[in-house]
Amino acid sequence: MGIIRSGFQHILATGFGIYIAQNYNVPNIRKLVNTGMVMAKHIEENYRKPKKRGEEDE
């Protein structure tokens, strides 16, 4: 009985996700994550402490 119930819930959730994606303007999550990573890298490079003399970039 449990496998039928979980299978039904999975099919229902998939159908709901498809409906939402087709009828509403859902943002592209991968694009948002990539943009956030680029912004974080930019901030890290700009605000990093300067290296002391004799330290090498590893």
C-alpha cells in the first residue's frame, strides 16, 4: 500500500510542477545560482586581504 501511495504522490507533484512551469513565469534556478556564484567570486576577489611578502599563490 505504501508504494502505491508514494507513487501517486510523486505523479501528482510532477503534474503540479508541469502545470506551474507552463502557466507561470518561473525563474531559471540554474541561472540564478550561476549569477550568485559570479557575484560572490567578484566580492571575494575585491575584499580579500592583501598577501604578505614572501607568500606564494598556491
